Amino acid sequence: MNRIAILICSFACCLATLTGHAQEALDVLAGAYHQASYENGDKFFQAGPYVRALFFNERQQEAIAVLEENIQLARKRQDGKYAAYLYGLRALNTFILGDSAQAGRYIDSALVFSSRTPDRKIRGYVYYCQGWMLAREGREVDAVNAFVEGLRLLENTDGYTYQSSIYSELYGIYANWRATDLQAKYAFLNLDLANKRNNPSLLFDAHMRMGHLYETRMAQAAGNQSFVDSATYYYRKAITIFERNPSKMGASPTNLAHAAINLANLYLSMDNPLYREEAEKYALMAIDIARQYDHSQFIASGYGILSTLARYRGNTENAKNYLLGALAAASAEKTMNMETLPHIFRNLAELSEEQADPAGALHYYKQYVTAVYDVFDSEKLELATRLEAQYEKEKQEQLLTHLRLESEKKAQQIKLMDALSAEQRQALEVMKLNEENQHQQLAFARLQNQQKGQELESAQREVVLKSRINRIYIVLFAVALFVVVLLLYAYRQRSKTLAQQTDLHRLEMGQVQQQNEISNLTAMLDGQEQERSRLARDLHDGLGGLLSGTKIELSGVFPRLADPVAMQKVTRSLNQLDAAVNELRRVAHNLMPELLLKYGLTEAIREYCNRMSHSGLEVATEIVNYTDSLDTNRQVVVYRIIQELVNNAVKHAQATYILVQLAQTDDTLYLTVEDDGKGFDTAALDGRKSAGIHNVQSRLDYLKGHLNLISEPGMGTTVEIDFPVANNPESVGIEATGG
């Protein structure tokens, strides 16, 4: 019980810190709002974060007053983006307060004003608000359409916060529809966007989605430990992000309780006594946060986990008390999951049987049966709602197909009318030509009647001569035109050929330069490893043998000494020789780790981290999904990088805890070395004077990888590295031999 009290005290301190940060954030937002100006419109946008903070701190009336004041001013602006933004926010807050009809009218106003602005970001935000409300009204098909339109408008804008929110909403809808592929698509899109923006609030939300994704896959593929590890990793990462950045989190602290409950359930599901303390730790954390913000659902879930742990330990009385606490919390929650109560009543009945309390067991079994009937009725209602949504979706798809057919039919009719119009124009032109021919024939007839035979012959000769001249002119013009076209074609072909040759030459020069750089880098790494190997063998075989021989000689002299002082000095010398031999073995092992060559990278890293740990420093290791996919040469390079980063942390960071993580996806390896040391300002880092970072970067160039250095004074240091798993076909191997 003392350990539980200590955990509760620590979590209470954490909650006090979060509450303090929340009030501090509200003060900062209030100051920014009051200092902003209406002239450039900045105050309208500052009103949004300020209003959300007021709602979060249970000051709804103040938030509504601020919104109404700004909406009345924004309606007078020519550009509708300010009124559209504020009406969208007003709709969300009104919906949360329970007035969905009025919220619908506000979102209609937001859509009207958004049509008066070219700002795609604001228009995308309004569609996000509409989709958010439709999803919570059970109209998920309409919500998806609104979200897709919002994403289209937000593309190529700076509205990444709204994009992330839409990704999360689509993830939730497709999770309900059990569309696993689409669910995974939007989870990874959300994580990619959060990593690019490096926003703590977005990162927390994205890691929560990833944890839920792998938890879902874990349930679908029972026994797959990799899914369990991935879900645990992402939930722990989410909690770490929240705790490190409480003042920057847009999420409510109850979301931290949600993450803690999920993590506690994961540890409990592993059915391993080693993880039960972790499950208890995170369950207590969730309970304390939920109590602070009166969130009964997480209180009930936390007590349920503590009850299960108490049953594992054989303490049925504590288990029953925890369940009664869970029942009280569940009864106070209006939106509690209907499956929670049957689970609580069944466990209470079982505990009453174990305590030989048949009356209590019978009472709780009756409550269990009643709750099961309620769940059954609720599931039937949910099924009917889902079938209705599916029917609406199919009806909209049929309507869309009908509209497409009507559109195609109208297009065909237009083409037919165009063809008829063309035929009529051709007929009219033929009639005009016939009329002109008739006029020419009449004129020619009159000319024949007026002229004599000689004039007729002269006219005929003149016509023939002109006809020949015209044909000559036409032929000459055609020949000239052909020559010009031919010259232009030849010129274009020559220009294109020269450009292609220039591009090909530039590409060949780039490839030659790249091959030279790769060869130089490979040769350098090869030389380093050969020199390490040689030094290791020389130290091990030369100096090691000499020290061992010296120890044997002194050990032979020791029994013959009669002087106690001399015996004490010889004993001290023997101890110093033992220390020197051990230090020599450690140096030789660091120069060329034989464990890496025999058993692979995973065992080498774990052995190295264990060896570096001591009473003042813990060096931990986490290997996630690594499948020994690297060849020996690349494993040596990765091992050297880890050595360099850990040595840097030990020498410069004054760290007490260092975490080495190695994770693999399908085609990429991720290496993270994180310490809790004193940190430093990355902007003041001089790469030319930092030999450690230079060594890491030179080895990383060989792996075709990327390095991301994150550090702040007093906040520790995190080095994130990623590189492809596939071998580089142009790389030259690094010789690695044991000493």
C-alpha cells in the first residue's frame, strides 16, 4: 500500500503541474487576444484559441459572449472568412452544449459566409466543422463527403491542424466501418503530417491513433507480439510527448488519461507478472487525471484494471472494493459503454462466490442478467442505425450513378445536335455554290453570245495559260513550304539531340562523382575497421600476453617473500595487473566486437548497453520488429554509430538514463538514442568542430540515411536516424575480423 500511495502522490503532483500549465496557457491566450487588432483581422482569429481555452476551463458563458461580440463585428466585413470561421466555432460549441438544431443553423451561416471568400483554408475549416457534427449525428456517409471536400480545399495551404483533425475523424469513421485499409491509410497520413510539422499536439494525437491501429490489429491477429510491441510503443510515446509539452498541448488532460488506460490494458493483456506493476502504474495515473476533470469512464476503467490485478495477487477483498468503485463511477457516467456494467456485475458475482456470499452472488448475477438484456437491446438499436446508414450510403451511390447516366445522355444529345447543325451548314454551303455556278453559267452564256469565234479561242488560250501558271505557282509554293517544314523539323531534332546529349553527359558526370564519393567513403570506413582489427589483435595478442606473463612471474615470486610489506606491494601489483588486463580486454572488445560477428547486431547492442551501465547510469535497449535484415558490413557501421552516440552522451550530457531504440518497418530502419542529460542549443552546434557528429554523419552517408538532432538546454538530447534496409549495390564491403 505504501507503493500505491507514493504513485498517487506523484500523479497528483503531475496533475497540479498540468492544471497550472492550463491556467498559464489561458492567461497567455487572453493576453494575445486583448492585444490583437481588428484592423488587420488578427483579433478574429485570436478569438478562436481564447474561446476554446475558456470552454476547457468551464467558463462557457464568457466564451459565448466573446464569440457573439466578434461575430457581430465580423458580419460587417466584406471578406466573409472571419464570420465563416467564428460561425463554425460557434456551431461546434453549441453542438457540444447539446443544442444540435441551433448548431445546424450556425453551420449554415458559416457555409454562406465561406462562399464570400477565396480563402481555401477557412472554407476547408467550415467543411471540417460540418463533417464533425454530421459524424456525431450518425450521418457518417454525409460526414465523409464533407471531410473529403475539406481536404480538397486545404490542399497546398497552411491549414495542417485542420488536415490532421480531418484525418483523425476519417480514421474513426473507417474504424467503425471496419475498413482496415482506409483506417491505416489515415493513421499513417496523420503521423506523417505531425512529424513534418513537429507539433506536440498533433504528434500526441497521431501516436494515439497509431497505438489504437495496432491494438485493433492485435485483436484481429491474436498472438502477434509485434502488434503488441508497436501499440505499446506508440501509447508510451504519446504519454511522453504530453508530459514533456503540457503547455503546448491543444488536447485535454483527459486524453492523457485515455492513453494511460489504453497502455494499462495492454500491459494487463500480456498476462505476464513482470508487466503488472506497469499496468497498475498507468491505471492509477488515469484514475487521478480522470478524478481531476470528473471523467467517470476512465475512473471506472482504472478501477476495473486494479481489481483484476488484486485478483491475480489473491486479495479478493481489495478486488471487490475496486469493482464497487468502478460500479459507482460507471453509474455516474451518462455515456458509459453499455458493455461495462455487465462485466462489473459478473466479476462482483464471481468474487461473492469466492468469499462464500451466496446472497451477494445471486444479487449481482441478477444485475448482470438485466445489464446483458440492456446491452442486447442497445446492440439491436446500434445495428438498426448502422443498417440505416448503410442504406443511405447505397441510396446516395445509386443517385450518383443515375446523375452520371443522365449527364452522359445529355452529352450524347448535344453531340447529335452538333452533328445535325454541321449537316445543315454543309447543305447551305452546297446551295450557295450551286447558285454561284448558275450565275457563272449565265454570264458565260451571255459572253458566248456576244463574242465571236476568234475572241472565244483567244479567251480559251488565255485561260489555259493562266491555269498552267497557277499550277506552277502552286507547285513552287508547295515545294517551298515542304523545304521550310523540313528545315524546321531538322532544326528541332538537332536541338533536341544536343539537349539530350547535354543531359546525358551531366547525368554521367553526376554518377561518376557519386561513385567516387561512395568509393572514398567505403575505403575510409574499410581502413578504419581494418586498423581497429589490427589494434585489437595487437593489444590482445601482444600486450595482453605480456601482462599475463608478468602476472604469472609475480605470482611465482609471491610465496617466497618473507617480508609482509613486500608481500603487500606484490599483492597490490597483482591486483593492478588484473585491472590492466580487464581494461585491455574492454578496449580490444570495443575496437572489434566479436559478439556482433557471431550473434548479430541485436545481441551486440544489448551486450554493449549492459556493459556501459553502472550504478550512476542506466543504458536501456528497445528492439522493435528488427529481423536481422542487414549484412555484416552494415551491422558494423550501425554498431559504430551507436557507440559514438552513447559515448557522446556519457562524456558530455551528464546523463543518468540513456535509451537506445532500433525499429524496422518493411523497408526502413529507425535508430533513436535518447538521454535525460543537460542538453544543448542545436543552433550553436558547429559541425566542423564536433568530431562525434562528424563521425556519425560520415558513417550515415555510407548507409544512405538521414539524421535529425533534437535538443534543448535542460531537456536532454534525442538523435533520430533512419536509413533504407536494402543493400547499396555500389557500396564496397568493410572488412571486420575479431581480435
